Amino acid sequence: MSSWVLILLQMVTAACAQLQVTTSPVPVVTEEEATAILQCKFTSGVTPVDPAQVHVVWKNDGKKVLSYVEKITAFRPGAEITEELLAQGDATLSLPNVTQDDAGLYSCSIRLATEQGMQSVSLIVKDHRYISVDGTTVIMNQSNELRCSASNLSSSEVTFQWVRDGVVLSTSAPHLVEGSVSQGFKVQSSFCFTPVLGDDKAHYICQVVQKKSSHALKKSFQLTFGVRPEVSFYLSGKGQKNSSLICLVSGFYPDDLSLAIKREGQLLGYKTNKWRNANGTYTLEAAYRTNVTYTDSDVDYSCTVYHPTVPGGSTEKLRFLVDTYVPKALWISAACGFLLVFGIQIFCKHVTDVSMCKDWTEGSIAVLKCSIAGRYPKTITAVWLIRQGEKEIEVKERGSLHSAGDYRELQEQDSYTCWNILKSTFVGGIRHSLSSILCFQVRKEQHEGAEFICRFMRAGKILQEKKYFGTVLDNYGFYSVSEVCVPELSNEGEKLTLSCAMRGNVPHEIRVMWEKYLNEERTMIVKEQDPNYQVTENKSPGQICSFLTFCPTCEDTGAVFTCSFTENEGRVLAERSSKPLKVAELKKNSWSRTYQDWGFRAFDETVITEM
């Protein structure tokens, strides 16, 4: 009797059982290139389940990923479920090497006999790569620089693209590459431009395209027009009681500003007061109460201001020179000691170091000066010697006779000009000073590393001498020039922008010229003559950026583009050349753009009810 009751209970349980499908109640989070596991379990009260009676469909945002009808059909490469787990009521989906394209809402549809059920689960794919953009607070109608950095990259072979409202403004290789394959690479690039009214409404994108990855790393942003602050740092009061160090920062926008007041590098506490001006800008006053005493003499105080329009911050410094009380007797003793030392110096000879007027660059005029002072006869003379290796040239004051030598040596001597200036520096003429000046035009091959000797002589004997070693800079003062970068492969007909920038001590009168080298033929690019090329420039104090925009053709393959910076006098200060350009012919794709969707429809099973 009891066995019949048990069988009856089982039949009632089977009849009342309903198909239940369960998935993870929280989103599944994973990183790119990892394996994502999306759980989906079902139960109908009967275990094990005959896989032949189970139909499974996994979809991502309505698109099929995998189906199971007597066999597994994967529409996404690598997608997998196992029949062994399916028999246990487990239709968990495994997705290897996930990317951002795999993220979304997944649905797990189960059909068992005459019942069917469905549940959903979200997949979030985190990008371990990181991208950031600096310098988005800009000054209108002035040259600004946007900086884009990307880190944790698997390869340094990347291309930066700057996009404005869907239009590519610039394409370039990274300016800075750091890291390794094991630690990940960090790359950086910059874009110079002059924003105008309305650019703050545009949508910009910095995207980093990796050669070995189909998914570009993007960062969207908008510009914010700002105003640079004016910083004043001063002492209010007389330095005794009720005195304060004031750091006044005025006329800045936006109001995101911070500052630090320091004494010899140590941070000081201060009180701040900020208000808004009538024109919409802001002013901030920071006050540090102090009484300046003789202990503050020759001590550095600084106020550093940090604002989005001032990359790296701006620092103003103060130094106090505080006179301490000195007794009268000490003043007299000090004065006597000074007179004694000065009196001894009258009868001593000393030679000053060789000084020069400015840094040497190719073609510039160099001036060297050396002096001797002391008590000596007026018959003392000066001569300059220029040594480079075993070669030595002697240069005397203009009008002096050269020593015997060949014609080439006399020519080299004539390229230098030397003159001496004799002055009496003490009453009675017992002390004199003799200054010798050497002037010449700098030639790198002659003067780089050459030894310049200023020698003072009397009656054929050497009294004193000083030495100086020449250094010829490649630059005009102190500046840097970026490389002209081209993508590894350009497509025919797609717009390409090359850029080259000079930053630092940039001359006021400077001209930028682009040239094209192809098949041993050199062509100057003038936009009035060839409308295919567009040359634009951004100038601001301390930098000049030049851009060359054109649409390459297959005939441009192998072309080298050179950007040169020329001084007003016609002298080339710097020149940068790109790598040979590679242009790929635009291929016509006969396949439909909806191939992937078409593939899903082609393998759609008609025996399964669409859910």
C-alpha cells in the first residue's frame, strides 16, 4: 500500500512541476581578454535531464550568441556550453577573450518539452587600459595644447587621432613612449590649436588605435574657456607688528584654483578670501601673518598657484634683506678692514674669467672678453690662441703683424678680429686694466670643442692666461622641435594631418616651410599653387605649431615630408623630416556590412520558437 502512495506522490509532483530558469541577480563583471562565465540554471523537478529534450538559446541585446538543438551552434567564436552540465540543468555560457563588443544584456531561453522560460543577466567588460586628456580648460584666441595619455597598453604601436564633431583633425604617432611588454606601455601625444568662439559647444574625442586591437580606446570631452590668473606676492605693513604676506590671485576663471605659501620649501598656514568680480572672473587673497625679523634675511618665500589654465602651476618668490643693528665701533673696524683689503688689491694683479655674450649657434657672431687688472707697466699686451687638436692659430690685436706662415693660416687669422682696451683705474695711473676682446663668426666644424686661450704677455713672457672651451649649440637659444610623425599606413583619399612644433625660446621673426621629397625631386609646398595641401599655423609666446593637411594618393608612396624653421635672415634653425609615407589603395568591399546579422539569420533554427 505504501509503495502505491509513493508512486502517486511522485506523479502528482511531476504534474505540478514547472520549468524555472535562474541567472545571476547581479551583473557579471570581467576584464578585457578574460573569460566571462554567465550562469543559467533550470529545473523542472526531474533530474537528470535528457539533453535531447532541451532547447537553449543565448542572445546578447537581441543577437544570437549560441543555440543548442541536438547540437551546439556558436554564432560568437569561442562561445560554449557543455552537454554534461546541460543534463544536470546547467546551461552556463562561457565566453573566452571578451572585448567591449561582448558587453550588454544577455538572455538565456530554455525550452523543455512543452514548457519554456527565460532570464537575463548583464555582462560588464572593464577595460584595463586607461586614457586621460589634460589641458581641456583653454584660452580663447590663443594657442593651446591638449595632451592625451594612454596606459596599460599591450603594444606601443599606436596612432593618436583627434576628432571634433566626427571630423578627424589630426593623426600622429605618440611623442612619448614608456614601459615594456611585461609592465604595459604608456604613450602620450599632444595637439596644438587656437580655439575660437563656439568651440566650447563642440564635442571632441581623443582616440588611441592599437595596431593589434580592433577596439579603439576613446576619451570624449568638451572644452572650457578659461582666463589665466594674475599673481602678486608682497608684504603688507612695515615688517614689524600687524604685517602679512599677501598672495593676491586676480581675474581667473573657472574658480577651481588652489595655492601654497611656503618658507624655504615648508608649507605655511594662511587664511583665504575669494570673491567674484563684475565680469564673471574670480579673485582670491591668501594672507599669512608674520613679523619679519633679521632671522628672515635671505630666506625664500614662495606662492605657487595651481589653475587649469596654468599647466604645472605658477610661482612667485620673495626674499627679504633685513639689516641688523651693528655697533658704531664695529662699523669703524669694518671700514678700516675694507680699506686695508682694498689697498692691498690695488697693488695686486688678477685676471677675470673669459666671458661670452650669448650661446653659440652656427653662423652667429661670438664675442669673447678677458681682462687683467693691477699695478703693472702699460707695455703689457694680450694675444689669443685658438687650438683644435694639434692645430693652433694665433690672433693679435688689429694692426699687429702676423707671424710668418702659409697663406691658408693667414686667411684663418683674418677671420678673427681682436682689439684691446687699456684703462687707468686709480688716481696717479699706478693701476691699470687691460681688456682683450675676440670677435668671430661661429662655425661648428671649427669651433666645437676648440680651446680659446687669452694670454697676457710682457717682453715675450707670459704673465697670466685664461682658457675657455667652445660649445656650439644646434638650437637658437633653448628650444625643442618635435618630430614629424606619419601613421605606419595611410589609406588613399583619407585626410591626413602632419604636425611639427617648436617650443621654448622661439625667435619672433620665424618662417615655417614644408617640402616634399619624392623620387629624388624636392618640391616646396605652397597652398596657393596646390589646393590639395592646406598649411595652417598656431603661434603663441614660446611656441609655434605648423600643420600640413592633405589627402594622400598611391603616387605619394615613399614621399618624405620635411618641416623647416627659418629665421628672418634666411638661416635654417631646425629641420625635421618624416618617415617615408605608405599609402594603401582603398579596397572595394563586395560583402554586405550586415554580414554578421545575416549569418545569425542563416543559422536560425525554425524548430525553436523565437523568444
